[in-house]
Amino acid sequence: MRDFLKRTWAEVDLDAITANLKAIRAYIRPGCRLLATVKADAYGHGAPEVAREMEREGADYFGVSNLEEALQLRHSGIRRPVLILGYTPAASAGELIGQRITQTVFSEEYARSLSEAAVRAGGRVRVHLKIDTGMSRIGFVMHGSADEKACAGAMVRAAALPGLEVEGVFTHFAVSDEPENPFTRVQFDRFMRAVSLCGQQGVHFAIRHCCNSAGLLNFPNMQLDMVRPGIILYGLTPAEGMPLSIRLTPAMSLKTVLFQQKTLGPDTPVSYGMIYRTPAERVLGTLPIGYADGFTRNLSGRAEVLVRGRRARIVGRVCMDQCMADITGIPDVPGECEVTIIGRDGKDCITTEEFAGWAGTINYEVVCLIGKRVPRVFYRGGQKVGLLDYILP
């Protein structure tokens, strides 16, 4: 394995991924399948390597956003079933069949288009029907009793179409990270009612699933035949302050280096727009990380980084490729000193959640936005075992 460019990089601990998956497996009911959600490049962690680790550890199914993500898993050697959770053009039915990829069907119209394409391709596409129970995103609409007849009728007609092999049915919760919010129960009851009505008309599903990360933790009685953990696989909390019933281990650290230091006198402007001026003599260090790497511009003057285990604030505007940190008072900072953006250094730790607070967003977005010129370096047992370099694969 070749080395990586030690400019800015993400370290992914595969032992943490494994520990999280095992903790989830121990928490869900016996016999319940586990669909590992690895869309968006495994939430920025590097889908090929992460999915291979999860398959080795017994993930039953994988969830992705689109056909290209599904094909990436197949090309990476993943053999377990893969469910596309979003839209795929019906014209791609042949590829879905050939690569044994499961497709979400969200309307009768789409089902008919996919059926016709599958018949032309000479095979059958395995599908899961999606019910919109209140998320109002995609799915057969089931927002109340007035929708029952139309929803069940459309699902039954979709299931009867040639070229489609209906394996599962699912919905998605909107507020399962709020355990006291009654709407999750409303959604679950709507879902079960739709499934029951289909059953009364002879359509049965081998796999029923509705629980995302927060859902499987907060509503264990709703786990059904399969659960779809996502963010918790990577050791991150589904929502700030949400109590956790399992122990999670964050899998990713984000690192960079401090490659230049300079001492600036009082009232010296720093970076674009000169929005920051040194209040007194300050020592600044330049870091090769910027908004093109996922270190967003609204972190200017807000974020902190760890230099030799001590916090240093980002000053001046974050640039596309670089930013500056105030390292005044931090002794003995060597050239090309390793700097921690997210993760632990000594006794201090910057969590993804703390970083998200500075950025005014959520931990999901932080890890997903880490740029593709940031290599992912994989570790197991403290040893480097893999590298995902998007620029020089």
C-alpha cells in the first residue's frame, strides 16, 4: 500500500465500526436483519472499505442512495443484498437485474415504468415498496384514514406487475430522535395499517422495516423484520442530547498539518476581507485545509483545532485551501506539526458534534461534506490497513 499525501487526511478506525455494528446487533431483537446504511460514501467514511468491514462482521443488507453507489459496492466485492433507497431511472432495470440490486418503488406510476423496462430486459427487479406515512418525501401516500383505500390499492396493483419481485415494504420516520413526540407512533400505525390492508388483498412482504438509527434505539418494539442504522454505525449520535442505550465509538478523526508559522504585530489584517486584525502581537500558523476540504467558510473565527493537545482558534476568513490558527502561547510547535480538526489529541477532544455546533449544522453534514481530495486512511488494531484516495486511486 502506497503512502498518502500528508496534507489533510481522515483516519477511519475500522475497530470502531466493528464495535458499533456489534453493539447494534446485540441491541436489536433476535432474528431482526441489519441493513447497514452506507450511502453518501458511508457518511464520508469511505464506502468500499467500510462496507467490506461490515459485510465481514455480518451486515445482512446495505442501503445506498442511487445506482452508482450500489454499483460501487458490487465492484468493491460486496455480495450481500443492496437496497437503493431513492430514485433510479426505470431504463436502468437491466442493470438492477444483472447486478442483483434491490430498488425502492414509491408510486404506481414508477412501478409501471420499472415493470415495462424489466420485462424488456428479460428479468425481474427485486423491489421494496416505500410508504409515505408523514415524511412527505417519497412513497405511496398514507397520511391518514382518507388515504387507506388509494394507498393499498396502488400498492397491490404495483405488486402484481410483471417484472417486479416484491420482497419488502418500508417507511421512514421524521422525528424518531424525539422519543416523546407522538408522531412516530402515528407513522408506525399508518405503516402497519397499510401493510395489513395489502395482506387482506393477498400481498405479503418478507421484510418490513421502518427504524433508522434513532428509531431502533428509541422504539425497539418497532424493529420488525429489519432495521436501517446509519449515523450510529459511525459512532455518532442521531441528535444532540439524545440519550443513548448503547455505547458508540466515533470512527473518524480529521487531521491536517501546520506548515508555516509567523509572528505578526498588533493591528495586522489576516485573510480575505480583513475581518480580523491582531489585537496584539500574535503567532499564527497556516493550515492546508479549507472549504474545498469540508472546513466550511462559516467556521471563520468560530472553530478551534488541537495543536500539541491545546486549543487554537481559527482567525480570519477560511479560504478554499487554507486557514490560519492563533497558536500564541503554545510552546515548541515543530514544523509540519500534526493538527487535529476532529478527534482526540492528548487529554482534549473535538467531537464531530462540537464541530457541527461551530458550523451551525449537524454531525451528519460535517462528515458527509469532507472533500474528495481528503484521503481516507483506514486503521485496524492501530495499524494502517487501507487507503482510499479519490484523486489518485
